[in-house]
Amino acid sequence: MYKIAVVGTGYVGLVTGAGLSDFGMNVICVDNDYKKIEDLKNGIIPIFEPGLSPIVERNTYYKRLTFTTDIKRAVEECRVIFIAVGTPPQDDGSADLKYVEQVAKDIGKNMNEYKVIVNKSTVPVGTAKKVRELIEEKLKQRGVNFPVDVVSNPEFLREGTAVHDFCRPDRVVIGSDSQKAVEIMKQVYNVLYQNDIPFMLTNNETAEMIKYASNAFLAMKITYINEIANLCEKLGANVQDVAEGMGKDRRISPEFLKPGPGYGGSCFPKDTIALVNMGKQYGFPVTLIEQTVRANENQKKLMAQKIEKVMGDLEGKEMAILGLAFKPNTNDMREAPSITILKYIIKKGARVKAYDPASMEEAKWRLSDINDKIKYCKDEYEAIDKSDGVVILTEWDRFKRLDIKKVKELLKEPYFFDFRNIYERSAMESYGFKYSGVGQ
Ligand code: UDX
């Protein structure tokens, strides 16, 4: 059985490392963040991800999963090395590859025999080739000549359901020009292979493109239903029913047709912009995605403006904000619509009472420039108490079970902005709310 190193213990790296160890593989997770590694050794998980903690705990206990800052040892000991470090956007929106490149150099500096390098990070098309070149350059400098294969194996996990997505993916994409590396990958993912999860074998460039094309397509699908929702609202149509009617067509599918305040997170915003950049760079602009990026920005603004349009002057108004994370079951606020919406209403003179079940700490530093206008509350009812209106921005389960009568009693004014369409307009109006959804 091959020993596996996973370099980078962010979302993708940690879930991959923990998941593979749970498949029975021997995994070393590597990170240069000493504190993170020490915490992980002590069972402290740096991210909020349902189901991850017990897997880490179980496999650490059985010593199938270990943590280190020593990349040299990890490279020497392991046959298969996953690169799962961040590829943050640069000022122009293209992916910054400096962490990926650094890991490639570290591998070249330390490898001592044949290795399979697996790219899990979302990287521009052509990166696998670059990784190979960087490794081979280092080997040449050292005067040694070990064979190396680079595999592109994009990850499609969603925050909040990452463990499930890793263990039961819709497909495993393996991009490689080496049959030997493909066979090794089949063994690494043996559990999935045996469970009839479809494996797609292709070349590196195609695998890299599948990830961008998939994410951008989903972002476009969300944006499409958001724009249809805005139009429905004007025309008296109900977007929920429109989406249901569309989704029954198997060619469309009902997934990712929920309108809302715009997509956020660590992937869609970054990957759409990176794809737009690739298109421009190679002279084939991906215009649908260029427009998707613009329309999504607009959607966040439209929602903020909707509050102002319905309530009038926001000066001195107190608003209860339920949900800050970009989606439920995560503390992640990267590119969350809440950031744009809160900044807008605060600029217009509103004060905010906010509650999110997981991202209160993250909010305090992400919104540090407007923190003096935000009161962070202990629960939804404290936020709602004596507020002029309530705005739901994230569809956490507990916000689906609000005590509506209590909400009505606590609110100073019955404005209810449900930007995740959790409730039904007619029911809410019958309770006396001035209700606004998205496309209802
Ligand atoms: C996404 C992809 O789904 C995943 O395959 C990829 O690996 C990483 O990016 P993630 O960012 O974790 O995953 O979240 P996802 O559940 O896809 O939601 C992304 C954003 O779209 C969220 O802001 C969510 O609220 C929004 N969304 C999603 C909608 O507004 N409507 C929908 O119907 C679906």
C-alpha cells in the first residue's frame, strides 16, 4: 500500500487527507503553519466542517493519519504526494501559483525515488506541465534523475458537505499521460473504484479544464435563475415554480436553481474570474462567464437596494441580519453576499444586529471597518428584538424553524426580507409581515 503525503491542510487538503486515511491509506498531512499542525495533532480542527472531526480523530488514533511541518520527510517517505495548497486570486483575478510552485520546488529538492505528484488545487490549464518542469529543474540542479509523474485530479467538494462529497463523489477525474501513475491512482482511490464511482481518465489539460468549466457553469446556472427571479418579481410570476418546472426537464435538472442574494465562497468567485482571464489571455473570451461575474455582483447590490426601496430612508433604522456565511454549515464568509449587503445598508445609515450560528468570529475581522455599526447577538431573537426589519441571508436550518409569531411580536416594524426564499409570501403576509423574497 502506498504512503501518501498531502501538502496543504486547508479545506481540500484536510478533507482529502482525512478521507484517504479513512479509506485505509497511510497519510501524512503537511503544512508550514506550525500552530495549525500542532492544533491538528491535538485534535483541534481549524475549519468548521460537519463530519470531519470524527474522521480526523479516528484515523489519528489508529495512526493512519499524522501531521507534520517537515515536508522533506514527507516527500522522502511517500510515493504519492498531493498538492492541495491555495491558489488565491491576484489583483487581475488570475490564480496565484506561488504556493503550488513552492511545493513543486520542495518536492524536487527532496525526492529520492519515483513519485506521483497529484494536483488537487484548482490550477489554470497548463499547471501540471509547469509543476513537472519545476521538479525536473530541481532534480537537474541536484544532479539526480528520478522519474516523476504529475496527475491532475481536481476536487469537487462543497463546503458543509465536503466529507460526503469526498466519500461519494459523482466522478473522479484523473488527468495523466502515464499509465503507471493512473494505476497507482486507482489504488489510492480503490474504495471509490470498488464502489462503482465513475472514473474519468484523460490528459492533464482536460482534467484541469473540467474543474473550471464545471464551477463556472454552476455559477452561471445560479446567476441565470437569479436574473429570471428578478424578472418574475416584476411580472407576477413565481420563480420557485418556474425553477421546479424547468428542473423537471432532465436536461436542465433541479440542482443549483435556487435564487438568492448571489453566489459567494472560495471557489465560484475565484474560478469564474480565473476562467475569464484564461479566455482573454488566449484570445477566446468566455463572454457568458464575463457577464456571470458582473451579474452576480449586481445581484448582491440589487438585494441591498431592495431593502432600501421597500423601507425607504435607512438612516437610523436597525436591521436584524440572520446569516453571514456564504452558505449554511460553514463559518466561511469569503465573498459572502452579506459583506456587500451589510456595507451598503450601513453606508445608508442603518445599524445592524447580526447573528450567524458559525461565522461570528470571522465576521468580526472581515467586517472590522464597519464593526462599530454592528452588534453581534447571541441568537436570532436577540437580533430581531426591537429591530425595524429582519433580513435572512443564509439558509441555516434554524432560520427555517423561526417562531414566526415571536418574530412578529419582537419586531418594531414587520419588514421581513427572505433572500433565500425559505418562507412563502402568502403565509407571511397572513401573519402581517411586509414580506420580500427573491422572485416570489
Ligand atoms: C462549490 C462547488 O459546488 C464545488 O463543486 C467546488 O469544488 C467548490 O465550489 P461551495 O463553494 O462549497 O462549492 O458551495 P456551493 O454549495 O456550490 O454554493 C456556492 C454558492 O452558490 C453559495 O453562495 C450558495 O449560496 C450559492 N447557491 C448555490 C445559490 O445561490 N443557489 C443554488 O441553487 C446553489
